[in-house]
Amino acid sequence: MTVVEAQDVRKSFGSYDVLKGVDFQANEGEIVAVIGKNGAGKSTFLEMLMTIQTPDAGGIHLFGKELHCLSINEKEQLRKQISVVLQPTQFYKTMKVYELLKLFQSYYDSTKDVNQVLAEFHLEPYRRTYFDKLSGGWKQIVSLAIAFMSQPRLLILDEPTTGLDPHMRNMLWNYITDYNKRMGGTVILTTHNMDEVELYCDKVMLLNNGIAEVLDTTERILERGYRSIHEFYLQNVTV
Ligand SMILES: Nc1ncnc2c1ncn2[C@@H]1O[C@H](COP(=O)(O)OP(=O)(O)OP(=O)(O)O)[C@@H](O)[C@H]1O
């Protein structure tokens, strides 16, 4: 089943054309990496899938529904099936880990038990720690635990592992791949780490000069003769 489909999506900020006609597709159960250099428009594209930005032209279908045609109410229903991990905002600072999970449990009307979530994510030692006092890695783990409170069909992650040490990165990816396998959930993420793309992602969209220059499986990209996804990136993206 197609979960996300974008056709000829365009977006400009002033005179700067960031996306010049992007085509994209993600199917149920796929882990898809959106890659490209700084400023390529990766976050802008993800924000459209999150329904917080609208394209200037082109269409986006989520779960078979064209976003442009939905009422506010229908959009809200659709958002319930999506979880996102963004950079945490100011308000997280003043809350303890347990309080944050409790808060999102009620926002999402989740049946998940907060104590169970704390145990699953090895967060028990930090339950009374203020979010702001956690290391960058644990902040990301808490953000992911929050995202999973709603048991989403689609998970969108903007640079989830940036700045994390190898163990924390590994832990985060274990949660993501486990969710993907257990629930058949679709994951779309941005990253600058090409090793992670090769290890964990089924599919890659390379954004370059405002278009999706490549949209293919990691397997097929490597079959073209690249020794790694890292090499593929370096050969296809100019500085
Ligand atoms: N709201 C906005 N107003 C004006 N320009 C914007 C806005 N949002 C993004 N941009 C510009 O659009 C371009 C694409 O930004 P975006 O954050 O999508 O890129 P990115 O590929 O995610 O980059 P990075 O890898 O550095 O995070 C950048 O030049 C950015 O400055």
C-alpha cells in the first residue's frame, strides 16, 4: 500500500526555488531516507508531509488522501496517524521525563502505560530528570518514546541521530527498526549519515537542485556499482 505520494511538488521562499518539482513515493513498512546537502530542502519536504507547510504547486497524498482537498477536521484525523520527531522546543525544558510522557499520553489519548514506556526505552533512571538536563542522546530517546506513545502508522524524523555517539545511535536505530518490523510502520527521515542509510534504510530519495534526482532502493543503488551509499552521495552531489 502506498502511504505517501508526492507529485511535482514545488516550493519557493521569496525568489529562491527550493523544491522545483519533486516526485516521491513511500510504501507501507518502508524506511526511507531523504538525503541531500545542507539547504537542499529536506526539512521543507518533510514539513509538507507533516502538513505544517503547504506546497506552492503539485500534490501530496497521505494514506491515499490528497492533502489539498481535506477539511481542517479531516487533516486532524490524518495527523493522528503520524508521529514526528522534531528538535524539542522550549517548553520541554521545564518538564521531567515522566511528566512529558504523561502529557503526551493524554494528548494522544494513548492506552500505553507510561511506566512500561519508561522501562522499554531504558528511561527508568531518568524518570525524575528535567528534560533539559539530559544528554543529547537521551533527549532524542525521550523524543522517540513520545512519538511512539501514539502507535503511529507513519513516523517522520528530522535528523534523529545527529550528534549522537555510536551506542546511542545504535539504540535509537534499534527502536526505529523494531517499530518498523512489529507494526509495519513506515519511516521517513533525513540524515547526513550515509552509513546509517546503507545499514537501515530500504529506500533513498536524493534531493539535488530542487528535484528528486534519485528515488530508488539502497540495494539497487549499490547494484549500479557504487561501493557504498557514501560513495554514491559524493559522486552525485557537488559541493
Ligand atoms: N520559512 C522559511 N523562509 C525562508 N527560507 C526558508 C524557510 N524555510 C527554509 N528556508 C530555506 O530553504 C532552504 C532549504 O531549507 P531546508 O531546511 O529545507 O534544507 P535542508 O536540506 O533540511 O538543510 P540542512 O541539511 O542544512 O538541515 C534553505 O536555504 C533555507 O534557508
